[in-house]
Amino acid sequence: MKITIKDKDIELKYTMRSMLMYENITDKTFAPNTMTDIVTYMYCVVLSSAKDYSISYDDFIDYLDENIDVVNEFSQWLIDVVAVHNNLKKN
């Protein structure tokens, strides 16, 4: 999935770095039970996918307020990526 924030194209990646970042920020294991969980993880994915890019959490929320469909697209992307990852683990 690719998103553009402030003229920066970012190819989102499902990585160990994003999981660790999420755990460090929230002090809990990722379990997408709330909107806060999903948005916080999305923030971690953005930062870990574009190491040369920086955005504050508040600016990220402002971006999402202006592009609310991105959260739904991210949620579907995450479901798809996790399903592929789980299938690979089975094989």
C-alpha cells in the first residue's frame, strides 16, 4: 500500500520494526481492538517504512482527519498482509 503525506510517497511495509515501535510507544503487544490501536500502529508503519521521513503524531492525526478513507484502506491492507504472513508460516 502506498500513501502520500505532505508530498512524500511512502510504501507501507509490515515489518518487525513497526511492531517493536508500536510496543515501545504503547507498552503492549499489538492487538487491534480499538481505533487508537489501529491508528497508532499505522503511525508506526509509516515511520518505520520511511526512515528518512518524520511526522509528529498530531500532524499524522491531522492528515488522517483530512483523508479518513486511508484508515479503512490501511485496515484492509493490514488484514491482507497478516493473512499472507500467516499462510506462509503454515507452509
